[in-house]
Amino acid sequence: MTAKQEAENRSRRSNVIKLAVVLGLAALGLWMIAGFIHALIWAGIIAIAIDPLYEKFEHGKLGARHRTTLAALVTLTIALVLLVPIVIGISEAALDASAVIAWVEHAEQNGIPVPAWASQIPVVGHNLAAWWQTNLATPEGAQFRLHQFDPAYWLAQSRVIGAGVLHRVVIFAFTIIALFFLLRDRDSVVNQCRTAGERLLGSTSERILRQTVLSVRGTIDGLVLVGFGEGAVMAIVYVALGVPHPLLMGAITAVAAIIPFGAAVMFAIAAGTLLVQGAVVGALLVIVFGLIVLGIADHFIRPAMIGSATKLPFLWVLIGILGGVETFGLLGLFVGPATMAVLFMLWREFVQGPQTKPIA
């Protein structure tokens, strides 16, 4: 074996060892931060979403001189926007908790009388009234049906609920901290991502990064903004038809509407609330208006907004959203469509050749 061959073998062994060490350290690092990966991805999604607006502020007087201050102010604003609705919802729930507990205790002792509207419902009214009389009108039936609402049951579950809430508070705090550093070091992070992408994937990396960014922004526009629009419209409907706590119900509807067809659950709850109060017409109107709003938003506005950014047919957008939610939870709302958009872009380039024009 010549000296040149020995040198090549040593170099090859050295490269293999380096690769093994790097992969081992990477695996160890991912294992250690596994509990915070979701928080990092959430921070990245928020940073991508607000980047155009943040860039304008960054080029202003405050951003040019006080980049850290600007990042802190924007991060604080984002935290307040996310926290205030949650605090309001918890406050409203706490105010109603005592009334709900008192109602459950009264129902378990005396039963729940059959409401007058139950027998007036066409087709199923008689059967519904009979079922209610058998299962809810007596104390025994009410106790059996409402046992999960027993205060003692929820007290026993308080430790589990508290641990879950604490875990989510920690993840939220870490997300906000990560968002601050992403905004403060925005230029450095972007340049490092571009450099790493070029070394790993070559010229394709720029298109993948661009498509990912556009997909995340398009998904946010199509899911979040349209969802908030649905919530605002339905809040007006709730106020007009006398649904209890209409603003809170509208806010929850907006959050539920982020998931395709998720708002339908809130329509049903609002209609059920009116139905219990005896407002049969109001319950039907909530369902009718809700289905109209849902149909327009989910079949026309949302596909146009997401599809124009992701360059995906709506069927694949829907598959990406639902598959992402099933795999990653709420995070999958954004990861799913972005992943499908990149895969669809790579498939299109494989079939038609690379695109020379920027993806818009």
C-alpha cells in the first residue's frame, strides 16, 4: 500500500469518525430537547408569520438603534395577544363554576324536569321526551348521567389537570423566550439557514425555504384570519339570538374555526344552549347561519387564501391539515400544509423541471 493510499484511508476513517460523532451528538441533543421541540417550532412559525411587519419596524428609527428593545416589545405584544383571551375565558369559567356545581347538585337530588320544548320537536319529540323522563327526570337517572360532573370527581382529577396546565405554561414561556431571540438575531438566523441549506441541498434549498415560508404565511392567513372572521360573524349572530356569553362563545368559535369544520362543534353547543332554554327557533337559526358561514369560509375563502400561497389543490391542503393535526396536534395545522407544499413543489420540479421564477 502506497503512502497516498494510506493517507486516503486515514482521511476516510477520520471522516467516518467525525460523521459518527456528529450524528451521535445530534441524536443526544435532540433527545435532551425533545420536550421543547414543539416550543421551538411554534416560535419559528410565529416569527415567520410576523416577519414582514417586524422587518418594517426594524428598518425604522427604533429598530435601527435598539434592536433588542424592539424584539422585546414585539415579543411582549405577541404574549399579551395570546394570553388575554385565555385569561378572560378562565375568568368567565371561574365565575360560572359555582353556578354549574350548584345546578349539578340540585339535579342529582331532584332530577331534571322534562322541558316543554322537548315534545314539540318534529318527528323525534315524543321519543326524546320519553327518554328524558326515564334518564334525567328522576334523581337516580340524573345521578347516573351526571356523575362525571361531580365536584369530588374533578377534585380528584385536579392534580393531573394542574400538572398539564403547568407543563403548558412552561412550554408557552419557552416559546416566548425563543421568539425573542429569533427576532433579535433575525438576520443571523436567516443567513445561517441559507448557508446550511446551500451546503446540504444546493440550489434547491432556496426554493424549499421560500416555499416553506410562503406556505406557513398562507396557512396562517387561511386558517387563523378566516377563523377569527368566522368567530366575529358568529359572535354577532350569538348576540342577536340571545346565546349566553356571546362574546366568549364567539372567541371560542374563532379558535375552533382554525381547524376546518371545527366551528360546527361550537354551533351545536350554542344551539343546544338555546334549545335547553326553550328557544327552538333561535337554535335552528344558529345552525342555519353557522352552516352558511362555515360553507362560505371553508369552501371558498380558505381554499383561495391557502391554495394561492402553497400552490396546492385544496384536497391536498385539507389532507395536510388533518394529517398534521392527527400527528402533531395543533402544531400540525401549519406543519402539515407546509410539508405537503414542499413535497408537491419537489414533485412538480421532478416532473416539469425546476422553476426559474420565484414562487409567489
